[in-house]
Amino acid sequence: MGAPRGGGMDGPGAESKIRPIPPRAGTPTPFYLPNPTMSTTPTDDSVSSLRVLVTGAAGRLGSVVCRHLVQAGLDVVGTDQHQPRGTPGHVFVQANLLDLTAVRSLLAGREVVVHLGNIPSAGQAPPVRTFNDNTAMNMNVMHSAAEAGVGTVIFASSVQTLSGTRRYRQEPRRPSPHPYLPLDGQTPACPGNTYGLSKQVGEVTLGYFCRVHGMSGVALRLPWMAEPGEIESLRSGYFREPRPWESLDEACAYLSYEDAARLILAILRARLTGFRIYFPVGPQNTLGWTAEEMAERFFAGVPHRKALEGDSVVDISQIERETGWRPVDEIRPAGAAVAG
């Protein structure tokens, strides 16, 4: 799985101009809708001056990211094809990312783009449309960011760039396509559907703009994204077998929405340069197995570049080293044994 619902398309023939969110009853202005429960006082001097555009801002991840950025004092504009749930605590503009003119207008005066707005997963739209629309949205955003002099782009890629076509029901007949363990942001892409392919092309596109235009870019290969209730459900089902349809080459990884938002803020605080791909994951895998058990069962014959540690076959040490971020939302039940 990958990034959750974002905002980019209204469908063939639909109106695609920028549209400020319409006024609600009793609301004097349709464009800036402050949320009285959300602090707008800058609390982080290292990033509080940044002007950020968040695409897919009405989605599950986008809304959490916007909340974290606003609470850190950033100047946030959110955009999505859908209206946000509730009242946002930031400027929100309803727009279609397939409309290049609209995207250019959105980026005026912005310094950072957090680009989350795409068709969110395989099966949400026909395969050809998924690839074509995602690729067009990504090009519109990244090209317009380069034109506008945006310094940093953070792009929601997906673990589906790595998922291949191997499923648990086919294990152990088919070997893993991955060339090494533990997996990380440098693991070569091997998508198994046009959604994953569109995300791989998005990574390549961002790398191009960083190299040619001197932008800073980070592509996040987001795994299955978990809400608090889903994390609790995983805790209750800890230590299990994979489901028949699960992609083993996604490493049974997860990440909470809150941890993903904290990572995006940590990337901005780190002031990174150049282009990189991160594969951020939670502290455990969703099966409750140790990394060694995972490797022995599902990645037989895959060479190890370094020792496996803990409960994940994904190495996030580069992310920790460069940004200081560590995931905090665990699925291991209280009192369960810790892998050593």
C-alpha cells in the first residue's frame, strides 16, 4: 500500500480552476478558515518562516501533515480536489492538479511543496488512468515548483515501487526480487502495478528536477499507513501469518500517520540538499516476527549487506542520521518480548 487519499483529479471534463473553499454558514471569509483549537503561534524558529504548499491536504495523511506544520508555525496553503473534513486551520484552495495553470498559481510565493496528491493506490482507478494521471500531476507540480523557484519538494512515493508481484499465497515458490537485506531507500524499484510504476516515475522525475534545477528533494516510499485504531487492531492480532494477498516484498511494513507527519517536519528542519529516497517504517513489522525470522521465511537466498536487528527488515539508519527522526508508534503489545 502507499500514500492515502490525496487530491488531484476531478474526472474528465470537470471544472479544474482554482476554487477557494466555499463559505460555511456564519463564516465571514471563504478563503482563510482558522481553527480555534489549533495553535497558529510559531513554535519552531528553524522552520517557522517557511511558506509551504501541501497537495492532497484533505486526505488522511494530508490533514495530519497540515496540522503538524501549522502547529510548528509554518505558513501553510493546502490544496485538494476534495473539500477538507471540518474546518482547516490554514488557507485551503480546492484545485485540480491536472490543471497546469492552477498548479502554477498555487505555487506562487511558496518555498516548499509537500506533494501528497495522487490517485492513492492500485485499484482506485483503471490502470492506464492511474499511471497517466499520477504522472501528469507529478510533472505539473514538480515542473511548476522549479519554475517558481521552490527550494524543497517532499514527494509521497510508495512501498508499491518495491512490491513486485509475489504474494504470500505463492510463497515459497518464487524468490524475492530484492538484491539485498535490509531494505532501504536505495533498494532498486520493482513495481508490480501501474500505481507503483507511476510512483517510480515520480521519483525519477523529482531526481531530475533536483539535479537540473538545484532543488532539494525527498521521495518517501510510504508503507501501509495506519491510523490509531488500526494500530490497536494490529496489537490485538500480533504474531500472525500473512494474509494470502499480502505482498511479501513490501516487508509487512507499516507507518502511522503521525510518525509520517513528524518525519516531514524533521526533513524541513534538517535543511537537506540534493535528492534522496527514504523508506520510513514503524519499529516492527505487522506480523510480530523478528527480522531474522522474516528473512529466513520470506527472503531466503537474499544476501545481507549488514546484520539484521530488531523486528524490521528495513534499515532506517540514514533517515535517523540525516534528520534525527525515529518512529514512535509501536504495534508491539505491552509486555510482548522485544527482539534482540
